[in-house]
Amino acid sequence: MLQAVFAAPHRIVVEEAPIPDPAPGEALVRVAACGICGTDLKINEGHYLGALPIVPGHEFAGVVEALGDGVTRVAVGDLVAINPNLPCRRCAFCRTGKPHLCTASQAVGVTRPGGFAEYCCVPAELLVPVPGDLPLAQAAMMEPVSCCLHGIDVAGVKPGDSVILLGGGSIGLILLQLSRAAGASFAAVSEPRTEKRKLALTLGAEEAVAPEEIASVAQALPGGGAEIAIECAGVTAAARQALSLVRPGGTVLLFGVCPPGETVALEPYEVFHRELTVRGCYTNPFTDTRALSLLESGQVLVEPLISHVYSIEQVEEGIAAVRAGETVKAQVRPG
Ligand SMILES: [Zn+2]
Ligand SMILES: [Zn+2]
């Protein structure tokens, strides 16, 4: 089979490799589509949890081709989406209902071989059956949608809320749709690129404006700001701006992966006097099947987000396009 290996920082090798044999408890999945994520850029730079070399790719769906010993919950031919995160189930966090904070977790495409390959062996417990006739390319978006869903849960979006999203990439546009699905009556997107602003308007935003205009959108809201502002671009300056866009009592959710080590100035008096809440959210605890349901029902549309498709041979080109901000969502589709 063909696979793309991140061999060393900024070095990608596309090579032939034997189709792996599923170990006991694993299934061999033929990959139909695998998203390229910001996390993959960080892995490519050598800056993330996993160690190089690795076959990355943690946002994928495909068809079960073979089963290792003891696997009974899926069958050959089943269509499945992959939840890449495998907690240890033994640490203090796993034992208290927070497996996403596991101190010994593994992840497909991060610490184990992932979906930038024609085939991938996945622990069967991470496979989620794809419902109905949801296309596999859309089912491959289960992982990012499930992470966004955890974010919406953590932010506590309620019917009637106003939400401002800083960043109109695929994550911002998923969080936008989830905000509306959670009942937000107003959503605005701050995004520098015109095409992404247009897409935001078709996906449920009342307003989509350039970052320098979002402050006046916020000020025009009742109470002078949104109930909830979500940083979805991984831009540290936007995280600081988000604090100024919520009204008193508001919540700022830091969803984007900002560069480690960067800081923002926080005035404790402001947080006190305006009774602000600042929350983080990490990965996707207990949200994978809900994410698939939202995709199947059409409450979250991902087809309009998939802007670029690459073969395995083109992974390097795809990574470069994502890094340049040219894509909304890019996928690798073997074959
Ligand atoms: Zn991802
Ligand atoms: Zn654990």
C-alpha cells in the first residue's frame, strides 16, 4: 500500500509499505478520506505530542477490511468513522470521567500510524458505525465535529444566546453551525478572507466581517457584547480580542490551538468586575456519536467546507496549502 510518512521536521516521504495485519482487538480499515488538520501541521513541524517518524492522519473514515482476534463489534464491510483518541482507562483522569485529559493516552495519527495511507489498523473500540447513507468523506469529519461539539458543550451555548466566532476556517464554520443547532439566535464571524466570510453567511451567520470590524458588531448587541465569544483560529491576538467582545457575565472559549508560549495580558479586575468566564476545551470526550448524528441529520453541513482533495502522493502539496491558509478543509483520499 501507499503511505505518507512524516519522517523528520518538514520532511514528508511517500512510500510503498506492506498492508498491516490487525493485532488482536484491532480492525484493518481501508481509508476512504482523511482530513488534514492544523494538528498535522504541528506534527509536520516536529512540535506536537507524537514522535517522528509517523504516518499522520486522525480524521478519517473507511471500510473494515479485516479483523484481528477477538473483534466482534464490527464486521468486514462495515463503514466506520474513527475516533482517534485512545485513553488508558487507568489514570486519575480516566477514573474520574475525563478520559480526554488522560496522562497516558494514545492517538491514531499522532502516536500510532494514522490515515494518510491506503490502510490503517485501528483498535476496534475506536470505530464508530457510520449511520444511514452518510458519505464516507463527510463521515471523516466526525472527529473535528466532535471536538467542536465538546467546545459548544463547554461554552454552554443556550437558545437565544449571541455568539461571536473569531476565525472562519473549517473549525469556525462548524462551531458556527453547532451554535445555531444549540439555539443561538445570533452568530457573527470575524474572518480576514472574503471567500470564508461568504461561506459563513451561507452557513448561518447573521454577520461575517473583517477582524477590524468585529468590535462594532459586538458593541451593537444587547449589553454591548456577545454572551459567548469563541477563538477558533489559533491566533493569540484573537484570544485577547475575544475578551473584549463579550458582555458582562459572558464566556470566552479558547478553542483554537495557539502557539505554545505565547501569552496575552489579562486584567484580573476586568474578569472580576465583568464576571467573565474563560474556558478551554480539549478533544472530544463522549461526543463522537452525537457528531455523526448531526452530520446525518444535516444540522451540520460539512460538504461545503471540503475545498481541496489530495491523493497520498500529494500530501506534501496539501500540507503546504493548509499552511498557507488557502483551504477551508482539505482531505486526503487514497486511490
Ligand atoms: Zn484534527
Ligand atoms: Zn488515562
